[in-house]
Amino acid sequence: MAKSSPKQPFFGFRGGWLTFWITVACATDMTLFGYDQGVFSGVVVTQDFLKLHNLVGPTKTNLLATVTAIYDIGCFFGAVIAFTIGERLGRKKAILLGTVIMSIGTVIKVSSYSLQQMIVGRIVLGIGNGINTATAPIWQTETAQAKWRGKLVILEMAMNIAGFCLVNWINYGLSFVAGSVAWRFPLAFQFVFIFVLFATVPWLPESPRWLIAHGRVEEATDILACIEDKPTASPVVTAQLHEIQYSVNYEREHTIKWKDILLRRNKDTADTKTLRRLLLGANTQLMQQFGGINIMSYYMPTVLINSVGLTESMARLLSACNAVSYLIFSSAAVLLVERWGRRGLMLLSTAGQLLSFLVITILLRYAVDDKKEVLGSASIAFFFFYFISFGVGMLGVPWLYPTEVNSLPMRTKGAALATGTNWITNFIVVEITPIGIQNLGWRFWIVWTVTNALFLPVIYFFYPETANRKLEDMDAYFRENPSVIVIKDKDATMAKRPEKYVLQDQEDMQREEGIGSEKVLSAFNWGIHLAASQSITSQTTNPHEKRQPRGLTRPYEGNPTERDDYLRKYIEREKPPAAMPQDMPPRGGYEPVQYKRNLPAKGFRPGILLLGMGAVMSYGWYKLIGGMREANELGREKMWARINLIPLLQAEEDRDQVRRYLADQKREKELLGDNAKVYNSDRFVRPTFAVTPPPTTN
């Protein structure tokens, strides 16, 4: 009898394929998030939904706004749940719990026949979504290979916009359908994403970092080996295991309580400006929401109907077309995020939003007061340009910046504060938008013009750059007690890594004692990017002054001799590029090289070219929309002409028929009387058989 082979974990998937399926699950979660953000924009303009839930008329605007915005309150509580009990459940169980809650909320909404039922369904769905959106990105980054992490995070943001794009086209297609299916179907379509999550998450691996934090080291080692597609005894797997263990222990020993942060009781808090860094990260989410994005995401058709004067079908079509351009330009942001930096993209994006709202306000003001519909049509192009500007910068940077500006012990708390800020401000914006459009009209857009104008100097003067910097660089920067106004410091605003941090790294490496172990560590750090040397070394702000700790200051807790042994064995066995001493980098590392792109010496910069493409696309949409609107108006004129002309033609035909009838009656009467002897005259010969009258006598 043949011996059966042992059961393969994760259906035999390893390495890239295992990462692919984890990405499918996480990307599906973010797609569902984007779908949920856009689905209600089509529901709230469906007449069957409004009549069934008694939301018709201007007196119900406040209630309609609450029904829409209550979803964000559920998301806020879901995020709180994720950061409290989510750590005890694990990444997989937290996502499955959130998916179950979303399933319940979807069933309640799809079967809704009362306003109370719809409100409960929105809250329940929001709780599930809040848990999932707070957990899925963490699960993705903790299970992906280092070389893929950044790209996968960008992919998830793109999938979020893809879900938003998909639901806008579904809403447009269902605008031609009557009855409850026009709003029940898009709500029920969420089960497609829920099914994918239930079909993938249960059999995928748990986060190795979470397993190590809960003492399940052996299981974490097996999962790391599967992710890297290497044996469990591989030096790469062992090195990652030790790195995660060190990180977990460091976070436990340096955890800071919220009370200590607010009261500044902890020395580390004062040294590294923890409170300031938390506020900088959370404020990016506040600026994202008060920049006006969810006015458009939640109410785009409503805005186009009430503010611009479009029909429901045309408003849904333009919302769908806008989602396509939104997806394209948000994906293009990956080309600029490192080149222009976080500050540069936030400034560029906010300036574009300011310009969009300013022009929209002016055009709608004259369109309403002067009754010029062409100005309302022109404003549509700047609605498109707003989404392009937002997608280039303020879409992704507010999610990225809090993870970079906060220190390692405060990363989780910083993410929690930023996420909570996002949902609370999201609720405020969604709640006030319908009320503002109804009561203020075109003046409502002045509010968002002012907020974006205020955010520009805030970003310019107070936000330090985090691009191309290590976490230790940010700790060193804030430890130097920098000025609140960062524009005074060139190193704090440049997108390229400051030279002083590069020199500090070289000095740290030169101060390491033990030439042999230094070479091995340098080769290992250069070959497989283990940050051990940076974690255990020290640096000085001034080489001639006393040494100050920088970054992770605890020494390596294992046996250095054992560590050096397995590093040497790795070099001898695997033969990496730096295996031979003559092939190793020089002490202090190589000088940074600035590679030039193969671009013409003169020409447009990529950012200017991107904005130009956005302007051209916006103008193209404006011309297309104008032509479509003129065609629709001409079609409506022809339709009304036919409707009004048919009775006139029928009446004229009836009058002609009456005239012909009267003429026939008159003719018949004349024929019967034969007064003019027309048919009985002497011209006709008498028939021979006629009776001859008797002769007359004289």
C-alpha cells in the first residue's frame, strides 16, 4: 500500500502564489469598502426608495442626510472594536467577524420596508466595514514579502476606487429600471464580495507577527517559510523571525498610555514629540474629509441634479464617467509619491481642489442668478478636475503619512487615532451636505473653497517631509526639538533624504567594534536588507559631542557569537553577491548614486504633464457633456413637439372630414331636388317605352 503524502498547507500555495491569494482577499475587502462608499449615491435619488421610506420632499432632507451618514458612525465603532478586541482575535478572525456582521447588515438593508430597518442595516453594515478596513491593510503588510509591500498597499487603494467606479456604472444601468429592484439590486450585489471573502480568508495564513506576539513561534516560522518559499531552517526565515521578535519585544517595553501622552508624563513622549506627531498624522485625515471628497462620493448625482440642473439619468452617467477618470489618475499617483514627496503631493492636490471649488462656486453663482445653463454645464468639468486633483495626492497620502511620522511604539495608536478621525469627520460632511445644498444653494461651495484655502498654509508651514526617510530618521528629527514651522529647515521639507542622515548611517557603521563581525553584518545587511546593524547601533548629532541614542537603542538580546555563526554559514552556503570579502561594500557603505532618467533635457515635467492631461480630459468631458446635453434637449423638443402636434393634426383632420361630410350632404340634397334640371333636361332623349300622353282635343 502506497504511503500517502503529507497534507500540504494552504492548498500547496507558497511564495508568490500565496501572497497573490492573500492580496485577493485584502483587495476584495478594499473593493467592498469603495463599493459601499458609492452605492448610496444612486439609492438616494431612486423614487421608489424615497417613497417606500417616506423620504420625499424638502422637509425630509435632514432625515435623509442622517440615514446616509449613520453608516460612518457604524464604521467608527467598528474601527474601535478592531483596535480593542481585534488584537486578541487575530487578523483572520477579525476579518471573518467583520464579514459576518456585514452580511447581516446587507440582509437587513436589502429586505428593508421601513426607515427604522434601513437605519439599523446601515449601522450594522458600518460596524462590519470598520472592522475589516482597520484589519485588512495590517494583515496584508504583515504577510507580504518586503519587496512587495509598498506596491500591494497602492494596489489596495486602486481597488478601493475600482469598487467606487463599479457601483457608479451599476447605478447608471439601473436608472432605466423601475420599481424596488433599482435600489435593492445594488445593495444585494455586495454579497459577491462577501462570498469571495468567505471563500478565501479561512484557509489563508495568519499574520506571523501576531502569532509571535502571542507565543506561537513554531507556527509563525512555518508561515514565514511558506511566504518566502524557503525551508524553515533557512537563514532568511530565521533572520526575519528574530527581527519580528525584537520588534514585538521593543513595542511591549516602550508602550505609552494615552493618559501619559496627553499629560506628557513620559520622558520619551517629550523627547520625540509624540503628541505633535500623533496630531500631524490624524490631521491629514481631517484635511482629506473637510477637503470635500465625500460630498462627491456620497452625493454626486444629487449634486448634479440639484446644483447643476441635470436629469437623473444624465447625472448617473456623468458620475460613472467621472469614476473612470478618478481611477486612472489615482493609479498614476504611484509615479509621483516618492519623486515629489508627501508634502509636494498634498500641496499639489489641495491647490487643485481649491481651484476646482473656486471655479465651481463662481460658475454656479452666475448660472443660478443669470439663468445661464451653459455655465452650469461648464462647472461639470471642474467637478471632474476636483476628483483628478484629489486622486493624485489626498487620496493615498493621509493613509500613508500617519504610519511614517509616528514612532514604532506609537504606530498602532497613531493608526487608530487617524482612522477614528477619518470616520468622525466623514460623518459630519455626509450629514451636512444635503442640508447645505438645499438651504445655501451655490453658497454651499464657498465653505469648501475656504477649507481648502486654509489647508494650504497648514501643509506648507507645519508638515515635515517623510518620503525617502527611515523611521529612525524621523525619531532623530523630532528628538532635535525642531521648530513647529518646518519651512525654516530645508532638510525637513526636501523630498530627497537629507545628507546628514546618510552621513550618520556611515558614522554608525564605522563605530562598530570588531572588524570581522562588522564585515559580516555589513554584508548581511547589504545582501538581504536586515536592519540589525541600524537597530543596535548609536549615532551622534555632532561627532565631537557625546553620543545620543538613535532609533532602537536596546542591544541584540540573542548571543552575538551565535548570530555571527549563522550569518557566516549563510554566506558560505547561499553564496550571495557579497559573499567574498573583496565583493563586500566598503566600510560605511557606498556613496549614494543619483541615477538620471533617460528624458529629454528640455520638456514637460511628469507632474505638469499629468495636470495637463487632467485639464485636457476635463475639457473633453465638458465638450462631450455639452454635446450630449444639446442632443438631449433637441430630443426633448422633438418629443414635446410630437406630443403637442398630434392633437392639432387630429383636430385639423376632423374639421376636414366634417367639411367633406357637409359638402356631401348638400350635394345629395341638390341631387334629390334636381331644381336646376341637371339630370332631367330636354337634352336627354325620351325612352321609346315611355307612355305617350293622350292627344289633346281642340
